[in-house]
Amino acid sequence: MGATSGFAARSVQIAFVAIVIGVWWGVTKTHAVMPLFLPPVGLVARTIDQLFSTGEAWAAVRLTLLTIVEAYALAVVAGLLAGYFVTRSRFLTEVFEPLIANLFTIPIILFFPLFVLFFGIGPGSKIAYGALYGFFPVALNTIAGFSRVERRFLWAARSMGASPFGLFRHVLVPSALPVIVTGLRISFLICLASVLGGEELSAAAGIGKNIELAAELMDPARMYSWIVFVVLTTTVLNLVLSQIEGRVRER
Amino acid sequence: MSAEQAAAPRRHGGLLGHDALVRLTRAGVVLLLFAIWQVYGAFFADKDFVSPPSAVAVALFTHIFSDGAVMRAVGLTLVEVALAFTASMIVGVGLGVLIGWNTGARRMALPVVLLLYAIPQVVMLPLVILAFGIGPVAKIFFGFSHGVFPVIINVVAGMRNVNPLLLAGARSMGASRLEIARHVMFPHMVPSLFAGLRLAMTVTLIGVILAELYVSMAGIGYYTQVFAQTFDPAPLFALIAVLAAIAIVLNELVRLAERRVTRWRRVGM
């Protein structure tokens, strides 16, 4: 979509963020909204500064980040392997692709209470939940990527005496990669959201737990600080990942 | 799908057609998974944590269907999903048409929609509950805020993909804006609209259930907590199974509607 990237779109987005902050500042200045629901911008900015300069926030950030990375690593490895093996035959692809695609439409969040039962309220339950959710986009895009490899390239490479590994390295991977990287990016964002959501529902520590706790203790400045922190970080991460994805797809 | 795949001849394997064989194998895989779960749950698993499907089926009747309070919580969740989805559809199509109608509006609004869509909304769940309370309103809102974005984005994309020749043709034959919308835009938007609606149903379910689970004082969230604290997980498995079944049915309904509306496409070709 041409209108979604590029200078014009970025300017619109930056202008929008500026307007949001302006309106936020305006309504809190004039006391149009109760501070419980929307604390002043300045207060939130000071709270973020305080959270990070005292080092209080880093433990939560470190834990959540580690949980996300572990969940994502599991999702990627399982998704790539499943996607690769399913596409080894057209029959297997026809059997498993709709199955995996349909499972992905079930809200996996339903199974989170079971993961808490199995793995406790520590990071384990969040890792399992994030990994399960993140598995689907990787597997589905890997299947899509490998099944669009043109047969004649495979025949040509084989007839020219390519080894199985050579085939994998020089034919399968290059043609599948552009589709797979999209799955990898989506999976990361899903892992991130799942881990944060899981932490809000049931956890002992982490960013999600801090947001939930701040809401429970009616401490809106702290709650908004965490929300703003997550929104900013994920927006930047998303930009970076989209750039990487674009590079890979261009090649 | 590559051109070769589409051009590949239909293989007929003996008595069964190829498609039937694929479906049978798929059903076999699902059955096998259930069988493994049954054997593992009945003989190997710790009974405090894993219940086999047979025990879950029993719990379905002893703890879920027979308990009016649980059924009311499930029913309320269903109503919340229905309302959230309907709102997503109406608002999403409305905004999508407004944004997609002309290039200027699209350039201004679409980047904002995409910016908002990329935010992991789950971080705002405690805020939504704080603002709307622990009742159905918060859950409907959270479902709606998940569902509306895919609809907007797909409607805008669908309007862009209408062949300009068809628009020019309709216009030159004196069609009004409304007629163009009804007879040219709408039929060509349908595939993209339904792609959006399918995604919207999936994420609406996620939003509503997330909010339901977050509120542990009432509804589904309360019962998952209660069932998790006894040392018999079968009712918890059963409750989750019921909700998963509802999710599957709702997703299928959207697809069914899609098939009905797009029938003319298949008949014509």
C-alpha cells in the first residue's frame, strides 16, 4: 500500500501523535477528565523518568523481555520445523495447512488458565502461551513460503546435480524467505502481546503485572507510564522489524 | 499458490477422490491427537493437572450444562462477542467507506489507523476495565476495539481494488453515486470485506475473552479461577472446550455468510 509508508504517511502519523499529546495536555489542564482516568502528561513523564532512573523498572523490563525472547525462540524453531516438514509433500500440505490455519482462529487465550495450572504463575506459563500463539504465523508462513517454490527450479537444480543441502540452501530458502520473514515479524509482535497479556492476567512480576498492579492500586500515573513505555517501544520495534522485513523481501 | 499447482491434474486415488482422502487423513490426525490425549490423561498424567477427554465429556454435563450460573456466564460472553462484532462491522464499514471514498481522506486517515492498529492493545486492558467497570460494557468495548481495525483496513483496501474501468463505465451510463456503491463498489469489495470480517471475528473473540479472564470476580474469569483451584481440572477443561466450540462456530458462521454472498462469483465462472 503506497499510502502507508513514505514521508507523507510518516508526517501524518507524527502530526497525529502531536495532536494526541496536545489534546491530552489540554483536557488535563482544564480538568475536563478525572485524573484517575487520565493523569496530566507532565506527571506521567516524571513518573517514567523516576521509574527508570531509580532502576525500579529495569527488573520488570528484563524479566518481560527474557520471557518474550524465550517464547519467541520456541515459536520460531517449532514453526520453522513444522512448516518445513509439512511442505515435504503436497499431500501433507493439503492435510495440515487448513488444520493449522483453523486452529489459529480459535482464541488461544482460552488455554491460558491451563498453562497457569501446568506451569504456575512464574514466567513458564507466559512462555508456553506466547510460544503457542507465536507458533502459528511462523508455521503458516513457512508453509506458504515453501509451497510457492516453483517445481521447475527444483527439477532444474536436481538435474544439475545439486545435493539435498545445496537444494535447501540455494533454491528452497531464497524463494521462501520473503514470505517467512513476514511470519517471523508477526510472530514476534504476537509473542510480545501474549506475554504482556499473560502477565496482566496472572503473574508474580513483569511489565504486565506492573500495569495490572497500578490499576488495582488506583495509581494512574504509574499505569500510564508503563502503557506509554510499551506503546513507544513496540512502535519503534515495529518500525525496525518492518525495515528489516522490507530489506529481505527486496533481495 | 503457483500456476503449476493450479494446473496440476486432479488425481483420483481408487475408490476415494483426492479431496476425500485429504479430508479423511485430516480427521484421522485430529482423532489421533485426541486418542493420545486420552491415553496420556488416563494412564500417565498427574490427575490433578490433566484430565482425559472422557472425563472432560462427563464434566461437561456434571459441571457446565447443569450449572445455570456457569451457563449464564457463557451466554453473556456469547452476547458480548455478538455485540462487539456487530459494532466492529458497522463502525468499521462506515469508517472504511468514509476513508476509502477519496484519495485525500485515505492519505490523511489510513496512516493513523495503521499506527493505532500496531499498538498491542492488551496493555490497555487494565485501563479499559478501570474506565468501563467490570461489567459487560468493558468487555464489549475491548472486543470492539480489537475488531474494528481489520474491518476498516480491509474495506479501504477493497475500495481501492475496484477496477476504475468499471467505475468509469457505470458513471458514463449515468449511474448515481448510490447505484455505483450498491452495484459496482459493493460486489467487488466483498472478498476483501470478508477477509476483514473473518479477522475481526478472531480478534473480537480474543478481546472479549481477555477482558472476561481479567475480571476474576464474575463471569468466565471467575469460573476459571474456581475450577483451577479444585484438584480436578476436568471442569476447567470442559469450560474451555465449550468456549472454544463457540469460537469455532462463530468463525464458521462468518465463512458461511461469505460463501452465500459470493455465490454469484462461483456460479458465473
